[in-house]
Amino acid sequence: MLFVPVEEIAAALGWETQLDQESKQISLNGHALDPTRLRKLTSGTLLVPLDELERAGATISWSDDGMEAFVASGLLKKTAIRFADKHVEVDLANQRLRAYQGARCVLDSHISSGREGRKTPPGNFKAGPVKTPMHRSRLYHNAPMPWSVQVHENIFIHGFQKVPRRPASHGCIRLPLAGANPAKWFYDWIDIGTPISIRGHWPVGASRVENPTIFGRLTFQKAIIATAAIIACVLIILFILQRRGKV
């Protein structure tokens, strides 16, 4: 099933969109779209399947390889829509997951990856083979992991109730269940075998900073001058004491 953004396809075909404020019914080119067949990105972008465009009056033809659809309205308005490969990028440094279909970012969500001592491994992986609406952790007390997609061994991308914008998991990549439910959207969208790239490192261990001594703050040259000054002071004091003794 190939979906396209309603606003973009309307502009390409020169069609008008109408929204009934009372019923929230959306019409395209005078055709009421079936709400049960529409999809929505977590950003709110509304998507419509190609066959709904046919019902609205468009003509659709396909390329020889079946990977590109040509959608036309009359003789002058025509646009090409191509099936695009999916891929996922996980940014550990900034705690974000982005899902792409071709060059289009279809999901951009904050995540929680593995905390210190349980870091999420970086690398290039493929989704699966496990993909299930509910997985339970065999390592951590049968903990529920809704909308689970396996990445590598015991590392999954899955939904979680609390997803702070920092590493907080045992190694898995947590997506929010709240709001537009990015976890479920991601689960419905991704296919087994979809490439997943995990990049970046967090947290970076802070090097220990020790309080420097007074000599530690001095350069070698300044240290010599300071030492000479101290010796000179001592000699002056001794000289004064010696003179007083003679008096």
C-alpha cells in the first residue's frame, strides 16, 4: 500500500481540500475520504492511499518495474510517486531516533538508550528477526516490552511509559508510548530487514580534575623565579637577625 501526504498531492494535482469542522470529514477534489483508510505521521501529517485518489478522480499508471506510480488529474497535472527504501538512524549522542523512507523523514522522536554500564552498542544492524506487539525480557524479571523490534541479540527498540531525554535503559532503545505513540507507529512502519544505524557515544566519561597545587599552576621558569625570591627573602631575614644580634 502506497501512501502520500494529502496536502502535497492536492497541490501537485491542483485539487482543493475541504474540512468539515463539525464532522471533521476531509474531502479531496469534492470526494469525502474514508477516515478508516487514512494514516497519520506522528508530526500530524495526514496520508492518503493511492486508491482513494482514484476514487477522487485521479488516474494512476505504473512503471514497468512496479516501483513508481504516475498520478494524473486531467492532461496537465501529473506527478510521480516512487516506492522508497526504509532506513533508521539512532543518534546516541543526542538521544534521538529518525526513520526515513527515501529522503523523507517520517518519524523523529526522542529516545532513552542504555545507561552507563549498560550502553547500547553502536553499529549497523537490520531489524529482526523478532518483531512482536509484546515481548517480555528474559533478563530483567519478565518485564513487558510493547511494540518490540529486535536490533541485535538482546537489544530491542520498544515502547516504554517513561522515556527521559537521556540514557536510562538496560541497553534497549526506548520510544515513547505517550502522545502520538511513536513506539506503535514505528512498529507498524518498520519491516524485518530494515537497516538500522546506531551512531554516537553517551555518556563520555569525564576525566578526573584534581586541584592543582601552587607549584602545579606555575611554569618551570616561574617556579625558578619564585624559588629564588624565597631564598632571597630567607637570606635577608637571616642578615637582619644577624645584625640585631651584634647590636
